Amino acid sequence: MKILVINAGSSSLKYQLIDMQKENVIAKGQCERIGIKGSLLTHKNNGKEFIFKKDMPNHVIAIQMVLEALTSKECGVVKNMEEISAVGHRVVHGAEDYNSSVLITPDVIKCCKENIELAPLHNPPNIMGIEACKKAMPNTPMVGVFDTAFHSTMPEVAYLYGIPYEDYKQLRIRRYGFHGTSHMFVTGEAIRYLDKPADQLKIITCHLGNGSSITAVKNGKCVDTSMGFTPLEGLPMGTRCGNIDAAVVETLCNKKDFTINETLNYLNKKCGMLGLSGVSSDFRDLTMGNAFDNPRNKLAVDIFAYSIKNYIGRYAAVMNGCDCIVFTAGVGENTPYVRYNACVDMEYLGVKIDKDKNENCPRGEIADISAKDSKVKILVIPTNEELVIARETKRIVNI
């Protein structure tokens, strides 16, 4: 059985075709510059890369090109579309409507459209991807997998803000959390690695990349997470400011003569590592080679690591302890300096990181970087959000 995973962005579309018998990726690729001059499709299978340059005015054409690549004589991996059993779609925001993955129906699409106000940059392209697939594959079952679903188990004390309760109910202002598929995947991998029942474990998962979030997982379920009403809350990230006093918005509007929209654009796209360093939002630019010769680069990364440590301490308190800390995603998997400085000097929590293991951590596999006498396991686990979507799709359509 083969499942196609679709992750549609505003001007891009990533995909993977996964054989669920052994959970092998048999083809993957990306459509770039959808609706923009210079569109192209990069398709990969069997270690080969094929590039197709063709105008993609919309997601419907992009999906058609993907299906043509998958079935073509030149680079295809299936004879016809009947070989694809189902399609799994990433949907960023399910609000309080969906606490798990669902079979996509007209009512589900309608609800996703109603939630556009909560995710104006993400839900519209997700919906475009769904509608384009439905047009091209009308008889193939499709499943929506929501980034917010894993965090739906948070209690009210964790997800409510200190605003009038009526505004929460009417305006749906609350903490939702994001990166749920990644947190879900590495939680499951950590539970298997530790070889203990989920209800005996307290795990802190750190998804660290250009966008970053940290989640407290108790008994296999999310009980708190760092991102909030939007992905702006939490850690300082590549270009996002993270936690900030709300009154700063007024100062920015008054002192820089910003509108509200300009202020939000500033906080989302010009702050974080980019704003602190003045150099780049990419952690590789800030940490590799002699990057620390620029003290602002080091300061930016140190602030990031400090914030991670801050959340680890908070969530250990929330869960009354911690059995395991997981690092994942681009920065979490590949930046030893961040991992070390997020964990060092936390012996009071039973956290001891092995400096040598951390520096020589193998890539692409689960690695234990905790010291021998550490009471808390520190793991590096490669994330695989596409596989989560495929597994959830298989579960929902029951194939």
C-alpha cells in the first residue's frame, strides 16, 4: 500500500510517496515558485534527481505535475494512480474543532476555511493542496493531519491566557501549539527507545529549527507547549521574537510609526536570531567556522540556548520531574553548541550531558548524549513529520 503525503505552502508544495509495508520513501520532491515566474518541480527517486521547468499558475497544475512525475515512464514509480491508496495532507490549524486526524469531507474543508483567521498564512495553501488533489484524484480517500492536534490534550491551566474568559470563548484566543506532528513522532520514538510504558514517562521534546517549540509530554500526552495563539510565542527563533511584553507593540507603533500589521511583520520576520545578530536567521551562519568572532552571533545563540534551558526547567516543574529530554529538527539534530548550553549546569534536575558524545553525535539516527551518571536521558532523535502523516492516514482510512 502506498500513501502520498502532501505539504502545501503558499508558493511551494512538498510531497513524499511512502510504501507503508516497510515505511520506505519511494519518491519525493518539491514544487517551487507556484504562481510565480520560473516555476519548477524537483523529483527524486532511486537516488536520481529530475527537474521539470514548467509554469505552475496554481496548486491544481502543481498537483497534476506531481502525479505525472510519479507515473511517467522516465522517472515514475507507479503505473497508475490506482496504486496510491490514500493521500495525507498536513493542515496547520485545527483550532478546537479537531483533536485528531480526520477523513477529509466537505464539512472538514469548510471548517478549515473558517479557521483561516487563526492561520492566515498556512491554512489557505493547505486547503488549496487538498482541493487540487481532490480534483485530480476524486475517488482517493484523503486525510487531514493537524499540527495543533497533538497539543489538544493540554489542560485549561496551560492553554488559557489571563484575559476575560468570554473573549476566549468568543474570539478563540488561547494557546494552541504547533509542530505537533514532530513532537508526536519523537515522543513515540523516545518511548520505544527507553522501553518503558508511556504512562511512566515524563518527556520534554525540543523541536529546534528556524521555527522552534518545546513541549512537555506526560504519560504520552502533551500537557504544555511553548508556541501559543500563533507560532510567534515561545523561544526566540530564526526571525521571530518569541516571548515579549505585549506593551512593546504600543512602543513600536509609537516610536517607529508602525501600523499593527507592520509591527507583527517586524516581530515575525525581522527579530529573533536575525535581529539579535544582525547577520542571519540561519544558525549555520551564526555557529560555523569563526562565526563567534562576531560577539553578536554568539550572543544570539546563547540567548536561544538560555531560553531552551528556561523551558526545560519550567516543564520539569509542571510535570514534577523529567525522565528524558529530546532534541530534534535542523538545529536540534545538528548543532552541538546549542544542545550543550541548553543542558549544562542542570545537575539539580539530574541532567548531565556528555560533552564528547554531544560533539560526535552521529547524524540520521537516535543518539544518547547523556553522561553515564545522568538521571535524565538526553536523546537526539531525527524527526519525520511525513511519516507521521502517512501513519495517521493509514490509521484513519484503515487500509
